[in-house]
Amino acid sequence: MMHWSPQLKAMVRRIVRGRDGVLADGEFAVPDWDAYQMDIHRPFDPIEAPDVEHRVVRSALAALVESGILASADYDTQRFDAMRAIVRERFDVPWTAITPRVQRLIYAINAIHRPAVMVAAGIFCGNTFISNAGAAIGPGAVYKARVLVGLEIDPIEAARAERNVRAIDDSDAVRIVAADAVAFCAGFADPIDLLYLDADDANGRGKAIYVDILNAAWGKLQPGGLLLAHNSVNNASQMQDYFAFVRDPVNCRASVNVVLDGEGLEVSVR
Ligand SMILES: C[S@@+](CC[C@H](N)C(=O)[O-])C[C@H]1O[C@@H](n2cnc3c(N)ncnc32)[C@H](O)[C@@H]1O
């Protein structure tokens, strides 16, 4: 039987579906998503040419516009470059599963949507927090946010995240909190404009905890508010209840599984 390498699959997909990927049945996937690989311990090593990364992310943003999730696919790429450069220079990142494509995608979604209140749950060392908040603080800022919350249950990692973020900005809008995201969101009083989910429950539920965090935050998520959920590909089996909720039009106006790498990001709008 013929062995189909990820590279061969990407070539065939490009011929069949085109270079820039397709939006179909609630999923946007680029042809080479499974051939695109990052060493999690060397996240700043270039994987592809910047113009290719930009084109890939732009095609995903265009799919989110087509789905009615984003109003535009335009963002300031120079500001993004400045954010990436300072994170690379000043952040202590022991490892991260956020690939350069997804870092750019998350930044661009925030830069376009401009959440006044952003909550990120399960931020580990802060790399995911800054991928979101970097659109509002530091050299990548394109707008002013009111509150940017980063939640991390492990106090050692929360402290590292705080040090990392403070190394690039001392904004009063930032609140890094060592707390359980479910309890914090249940008691959070502000309306939420963007909720980023990346917590990984240590008691065996893994990414199934997204539903608990979502339930705790749902009443505060504004109409038009965005949900970003990481690991929609490699942890899809743990996210079935989450998918059932956000893909139900009674709850979310639209939801797209954006597949630029082997991790995936489910993007939904209330
Ligand atoms: C897999 S890591 C996220 C890493 C991120 N995807 C990256 O690549 O940088 C998940 C994080 O969620 C945190 N976590 C787990 N349960 C949590 C909870 N209930 N509230 C807040 N954080 C939680 C863990 O301590 C861990 O740091």
C-alpha cells in the first residue's frame, strides 16, 4: 500500500482544493496543515518565509470574514512583527505549542476585533496571553483595552507570565491572576468581548474543562463577542461537548474550526 507523507498529501490537496485552503462544513483548512511542524522548545525558529505565513493567515482571516465572524481581514503586519520581535527577545518560554501561524492568527483576530475586555484562561508562561493582548499593549498595540485578564492555575507559571508581560509593558489594563479559570470567570463582573481558552485540566478532563469555563463566562460574553479555543484538532475528542455548544446556532451565530497546523483553533461568535 502506498504511504502518503504529509508533504504528498499537501501537494494533492493543493491540486484539488487550491493553494489557499477551503472553507467547508464549518472548517477552514490549509493544504499543508499536517506538514507544518514546529519544535515546541524552539518556537521562534522560522518555519516558512514570512510572506507565506502572512498569506496563510490572511486566507484564514478571509474565511472568518466570509463566515461573519470578523468584519475585516486587515491588520497592521509591522505592529505584529514588532510584537513578535519583543516577545522573542524578552519572554522566557520553556515551551509552547503556539506555532508562528497561530500566534499571527490570534494577534490579528484581536487587532481586528479590538476587545475592550479580553480574558485568557490557561496561559501557562504567558505566550498565549501576549498573542492575544499584544494587539493592545507593547509595541504591537493598535488599540487601547480596558481589561486584559490572564488566568493560570499554577502560581509558578502565573508568576513567570507576569514577569514576561511586565518585561514589555506596565499597563494598568493587565491582570495576570493565579486562579482557577472556572471560579474566576464565575465571579467576574465585567462584560467579556473575547474569551481565549487553553486550560488543560490536570485531573484527567484535559480540554473538556473548556465547557466549564465557558459556562462560567457565558452570561458575560457580549453578543458579537468572540471565543477562541486552542487544540481543536489534536484534542478534538476532549472538546466534543464544547463543539456541540458553539456549533449550535442557538448559542453561536457562527463557528469555524481554523486548521493551519496540527493543533487547530475553533473561532466562534456569540
Ligand atoms: C497546555 S497549557 C497551555 C499552553 C499553551 N497552549 C502554550 O502553548 O503556550 C495549559 C495551562 O492551563 C493551566 N490550567 C489548567 N487548569 C486550569 C484552570 N482550571 N484554570 C486556569 N489554568 C489552568 C495549566 O496549569 C497549564 O499551564
